[in-house]
Amino acid sequence: MTRTLFRSVVGGLLILLTISHAKGADKAPELLLQRMSDAFRQESYVISMVQNFGGRIEPLRLEHGFVDGHEISHLSYLNGPLRDIVRKDGTVSYLESERPAYSLKARQMDGPIPKPFLGDISAISENYRFVMGGKSRTAGRIAQLVRITPTEPDRYGLLVWSDVETGFLLRADVISREGDIVEQLQVVSIRLMDEPSEHLQSIAASQLPQTVPQPERRDTEDLVEWNVGWMPAGFELVNQDQHRLALTNDVVDYMMFSDGLIKFSVYINKVESQEERGSLVTRGALSLFSLINSGVEITVVGRMPPETAQRIAETVYPVVEKPRNKGLPNAG
Amino acid sequence: MAADNQQRLSAWMDNQADETISDEMIDALLEDEALQSTYSRYQLIGDAIRGEMPPVVDIDLTSRIADALEQEPTVLAPAQTESKPAAESGKVVSLLKQLGQYAIAATVAAVAVLGVQQYNQPGESEIPTPVLTTTPLTGVAAPVSLAAPTAEQVNDEAVAQQQRIMEQRKRINAYLQDHEQQRRLQPVEAEQPAVEESDTLEGTEER
């Protein structure tokens, strides 16, 4: 009697141990990624890296540090026209030769490093699984691989190499479901600093361009409603409005969806052309699919496989019966 | 035809030409003074866009370089070492001070982009290449101007097609640009709902 009791207790303990151990193993990649974002936010460093997509190479330099308690970072695109992104605490300034410089209130810059890696990685844990991979030499350092795979197919996965010593991101590959590399970010060198460089100090002292006020949200009830019939599970509507495209001045109905890691845009635009056609453009992981159907052009843009963008675009439809109960009481 | 050559030149300069530049093209460039001045003008525009303008703008750079080369070839070397610290200091601070120049550069850039786009079109092959290649060989303006209108007439449809493709490219660029813009705008909006839950950053895209 006592023996069986003993056995079951020991057995239960063993099971508990294995479960907690397994849980610990599950947490490991997430902790590693959390460590990465801590490193990006807390250290002072200069990182040189190369982005590789669609046969193009984009060298970049990221500098980060603290001057008098202010967090300063500067991302510079080293090839082609001048493009710089500067962040001073909660203000991000975009300095590009193609348009006038402007600043926005934002916590992170919209750069080559996926934002969850600079912020909170748990934001994406709902829609992506983290699996520990092997160790290998990357950028002259020992790196630990973490696979980030979407829980639902129809979108790209990520392979992320993290520096074992410092925790920094050393390499990130965007991979298709077939395992092909779609886009790549490779760190070339990391230099940690004790003191902020002169360059960062001069940025801290300089005046950034004026902050652009957020465009006011228009009352979405005034808009024609559009529905997206299908999209990969896990995406949520994060923004919806009507605005003008800067280049063509067309007014478009707009929706943005996010799954925590990637975002895609849906544009609905009235066009004169009646001819039905579809067009597809890809640039690295970014896909744009556009189709014209009975005078309406529907465009989907996002870092997703082209088939997914096409499938989303093909299922966009207008909500025919629109409730107009809001306008009536006002009129009467 | 001249406009076509200019586009070709522009694309070539930006390393964006689809086809490698032919020997005939180089010969044409060497013989054609108008094209040469266009070339140097393009280079000047490029320098201006990249913010690499010398303190004193010397339009007739080629003759000066030729003179310098004749006198002393090593003159070029000190000039290069001098420009190095300038390149390093060309960071944000100077950027911030030069913001006003961006607007001017932007208009030029827009023109350049259009030119390249037109050149890069697949419809390029519709323009009869024999006319192009014979231009430098004959070296006379008359046959070219004679050939040009007929080519246009024949290719009226091709031109319309080209315009359609251009229009589409412009729209695609508009969408790509706007998507990027919307992504940048997003975090602020995402911050409001995020406050209640936790400090989570609303997920964002990689680039």
C-alpha cells in the first residue's frame, strides 16, 4: 500500500520535473530574443550591417547610445541617395533626399531590424513559434540560431542568429515555406562603446525637424465599408481611413492589418480603366499585388508571399448594405 | 531620338541601364559635343543630389582636369585625401543644416527617376534599334531627324503602351511609398490601445 503510494508520488514528481524542464526549454528561445532587444536598447554601440534582397545589397550603419540620459540612435543607409533615420527618445526623424525631412512620435524607428527585436518580443509570440537551433560562426562570433515560424502558413518565417556573448542580432533571414531565403540581414561588425561617440553627442545637441502631427482619424462611418474575405489567421485590423497617395494624389480607402511581426496594407481606389487585369511586384520579402475589377483597383502590399497577397486582394468586397442610422437623427 | 539618347545616358550614369552600353554609344558620346555637355551636366546634378558639390562650382571641369593632367598628374591625389574627412563629417548634423537643399534635390531626383523608368521599360525593344545604331555611324543629323517621325508613326501604339506601363509603374511606386509611410505612422496609433495591456510594441514590419 505504502509502496504504491510512494511510487505514484515519485512518478508524479518525475512528470512534474519533465514538464517544468520542457517548459524551461520552450522559454529559452524567447528569453534569448528578449535578451537581444535588451541589448539593442541598453547598450551603446555601432553596428555595421548589410541587407540583401532581390539581388540588391544595402549597407547600413546603426549607432546607439545615451547622452545626458537621452536615448539617441542613428541609422544610416550608406549607398545611393541620402537616407537617415534619427531617434531621440520618443521622436523619430526621417531624413531623405526624396522628400522634406519630418519627425514622428514613435518608440522605435522603422528600420531594417524587425521592431519586436527592439521592443517586446512577446508581442509576436501569439502568432509565431520560437524554436532553438544550433550554434554557428556568424560575423566572426559564435551565434545561437532561433527559428521563428508562423503558426499559420501563408507567411514568411525568420531565422535569427543571436550573439552568444552580447546577445545582439548577427543575422536574420526571411525564409519562404520551402526554405528559400527571401531576404537577408547580415551584421558585419559590432563595436560596443563605454561613452557615447562625438557623433551621437552632436546629434543630441542638434535640432531635429518639426514633429508632424498625426493625421486626424476621419470618422470611419462616413466611408464605404470594405471587407476582406480571407487573410491568414492572426491578422487584426489596426488602422482604417481614407487618404491621398502622395505620388498620384488619388484618394484611396485604406486598411492596415498586423499580426505582431508583419503588417499589410489594403488600398481600394476607383480607376477609369475598365479592363480587368492583375499585376504583381516583389522586392525581397515585400509583395505588391494589384487587380482591377469593374472600375475598382484593389492593391495589397506587405512583406508576405505573393500568393498570399493575391489571395487577400481577390477576396476584398464592398459591404453593400451600409447602415446609415448615424446621419438620420442629425438630419431630423 | 536625342531625348532617347539622354535617357540612355542618364540610365547608364546611374548604373541602371538594362543593357550594357555599346561601343557605338561610347563612340557617339565621344563625337557628340552636345551629348558630352549633357553628360557633364548630369554628373553635376548627381553631385548636387548627393551633396558632394565642391565649394566652388566649376562647370568646365573636364578642361580643368585636362590642364591639371598635363601639368602634373599627381594633383589629383591630394585632392582625394582632402575630400576624405569631408565625407566622414557628412553625417546627420550637416544633414540637418542642409534640410532646405533637399526640396531642390527632390525635384531633380523625381525627373531622374521618371527618365530611368521610361528607359527601363520592356517596350524599349519596340523602338527600332537599327536607327539607333546607325546614328553614330553616319554621324549626320539629317537621317536621324528623318527617321524619327516615321518611327513614331509606326510605333504610335507602342508609345501608348509605354505610357500605360509608365502610368502603372507610377501607381505601384505610389502604393509602395504610401505603405512605408503608413507603417511609420502606425506605432503612435498603436500606442494608445497598448497602454492598457502592457508595454507591448504593436508589432511592426521588418523594414
